[in-house]
Amino acid sequence: MSAHPGAADTPGLDTGRLRTGLAAEAHRIVYDQYLPAESGPGHDGLGEELRLISEVDRAHLVMLGERGIVAAPRAAALLTAIDALRRTDFGAVRGRPMPRGVYLAYESHLVEQLGEETGGVLHTGRSRNDLNATTARLRGRGHYRALLEAVEELAEVILERAEEYRAVTMPAYTHGQPAVPITYGHYLAGLGHAVVRALSGLLAAGEELDVNPLGAGAVGGTSVAIDTHRTSALLGFTGPAANSVDAVASRDFGLRLLSAAAVLGVALARAARDFSSWTSEEVALLRLGDDLVGSSSMMPQKRNPFLLEHIQGRATVGLGAFTAAASAMATAPYSNAIAVSNEALRHVWPGLRGTADAVTLLRLVVAGAVPDAERMTARAVDGFTSATYLAEQLVASGVPFRSAHHLVGRTVLGALDSDASLAKAAADVPEIAQVAPAGAGEEWLHPSAVAQACAYGGGPGTDSRTELRAELTALRAESAARRERWTAAAGALDAAVSGLTGSGPADAQAAHD
């Protein structure tokens, strides 16, 4: 009988060597990509585009009605028709011919339904150019939010494991060789600094998402007395763009987000390389659970940490997307340009999604990786990682560093020849034996003691986790405030629509959902 209930009854779950399936989040990223794309509301590009356009329309019409630019009854009729379309997932628009694009097909439906006098006022004081620039930012919020949340969760897991494994001694490696003693927790804290810096970079890169281009018109603004501060508030922006040319010409936010994602991706890929080495059978410093490894279809004994390869592959998606997007933009004039607004931006969303996937996979690996503390310490001992500390103790006694370096090097060679520990070999060298603490035995050169003694220059004898936690907390608060502003704006827009149309808040919310 299987030790894991149900395992034997699920084809492919129990391989004999592995008794559980892949973690659900990892399965979604690695295998669900081969499933047919979902269809229906919320899962198609046309529906998303229409929903974003109509969200901008709602804010624009509220502003036009409040300003008296469009009579309140006309604005209310348009808002009612738009919300009805949203509740039916734009079914009446989907079947229409679209010879001049999605927006004009959508507007034509409203004109046919309400008449030219009402439906024809929707585009007052704006162009498709500033409309597209606005919907691009709204679309970016979803991908951006998912990436921010994934990075925040990764940082939290890294900090938790850094605390848990703060006393597990291991070698730091340079050029693939044991170098000096640190702790696994110290390594994770170092990785945490890179991840938290990346989170800071992403938050800075996302500031341009909060600039509202609506009102810039085709490229030269408008003579209609619109209130761009009002539409900014209703759509969750911090304020309007200052220059109409820049508003419609620039999609720099996509490049900045991809640049920040690429920097993060480099750190993710480098961490995955370390974990790939440390989980190998030959090194075996870390072990991953069955739900984080794969099997072989042919070789029964295999436990493949293949998620690490997926991390390395997806971590660089942002870099590739940046190159493609920047290349598409580079030859366009600084005005409204299809190469920028369409061709460049189509690379941005997959780049952000791929980076978020890599972040999620690394979080699962960091959370599930269990260090072999005994083996880690043994590698630090066998690798003579205390040698640098020993040379520094000689320096403290007055020996020039280069002389101490050579003396300790010869001592390590003698230890290798005699199959002795570094402390034992050092005891046989008079110049070194005199710097050993009285009665210390061999413990004074044990890697664990040496790691704690390295309390300068950010070494493992220091603790940067408190500082890192404070920085992460501040960044998470900034991120949460941005998301809360977007959510609050959506509620304010629903309320404003209800005020104009006389519909209840529930009706407006249903249209928003």
C-alpha cells in the first residue's frame, strides 16, 4: 500500500523514486503553458481592450458631465449604455466588423444605439492617441502588480530562511572553490539585499505608470476645457502629463519596467546557478523535496532539480523583451508611433510575466531547500576556509600580510600532505603556534568560530537582517499604498458614475467587475 494515500491511484504521480507531485504553483508555471488558452470573459485580448477603453470612457464622461462640456443627461445615457456593455462582456460589439479598429467599432455601436447627438460626443476633447497611451498604463498595472507581489513574497521567504539558517556554517565559494566560512543564512541575506534592491528599482520604474496622458489629444492637447486632474483622480493616477507630445510619444514606462525586471532577473539566474550546484549529488549541500524536483522517464533513480533551469531561462525574459521593445522604439519619431505604442509594448507584458514566474519558482526553491548542516560544515573544514583568518591573526601579531599569506599557504600544503586539520598543522609551525589562544585546542580555527569572528565589512559576524527587514517593510508599504490608490479610485469612479446615472452603487460595481 502506498505511504501517500492516493499517490498510487494518480497516473504519473508516484514514480517509485518520487512519491508526490510537483508543487501546484510550479506546475502552473512549468506545465500549464501547454494547455489551451482559456476563453471567455477576462481571458481574451479583445475583451481586455474593450474593458480598459470603457474604463477610461467612464472617467472621461464623468468629467465632461461635471464640467458641463457634455449635458448631464447625455453623459448619463452614454454611461448607462457603456455599463450595460460591460455587464454583457461587450457581446454586442464583439460580432461587429472592425475595419478601422476596436475603438471605432465600439463607438459606432454606441452611436447606432443612442444616436449621433449622444453617442457622437464620447470622443470630445481627446484622440485615440491619448486614449491608447492611457489604456497601456492601465494594462501595465495588472502585470506590474503581479510582479511586485511576487518579489515581495520572495523577499519575505528569503528573510525567514536567513533567520532560520543563520547558524548553519558553510563555505563561501569563489571560482567554484571553498573560500572563507560564512553561514547559509548569511548567503541568503546577501541574496535578500539584491532582491530588495530590485523591489526598490521596480517601484521607481513604475512611477511613470502613475502619470495620466489622457487629454493630450492626438499630440497637441485640446482647446476643450477638460479637467485632467479629475480624470487622473478617477483612474488612480497621481496627476496628468505636463506635455502633450511626451504624453502620446512616450512608452518609456515599458522600458523602465523591463530594465528593472532584467536587473532582477540577473540576480535570480545567479542564485539558480548556486542552487543548481549545491543540490547536485556530488556537492549535496542542499536537498529539495519531491514536490520541487522531477523524475526521468527512463532512469528510475533520478531526482532532477529542473525548476532551477526554468528559473535561469525565464529570468532573462525581461532582458530579451527590453532589447526587442527598445529596438522597436529606436527608429520611431518622437510623436505618436505605431512602432512604439503597439509593436514595442507587445514585448513588455510577456517580459514582466516571465520574470514574475521566475521569481515565484525561486521562492518555492528557497522555501523548500533544506541544508545538510553537517555536510556544509565539513566542506568548510575540508576546504581550509579558516586559512585567511589565520593569516590575519599573524598580521595582528606584527607579521606582514604577504609573509603571513605565504606561511599559511605552506601550512595548508603540509596539512594536505599529512592528512591533518588546519589547526593541527598550524600547531606544528612555531611562528603560527604562538598566536593561538592559550588552551584553545583546535576550536579557534573551526569555521563556525571564524565566521562569527568576521564582524567587519559586512561579514557573517554581523547581522544585516534587521536593516534589510526595515527596508523591505518600507518598500512594501509604498507598494501597498500604490495598489490602494488604484482600488480607491475604482470605487470613486463607480460612485461618480452612479451619481450621474442614478443607478445604485451595486449596479456600477457590477459593471466595473
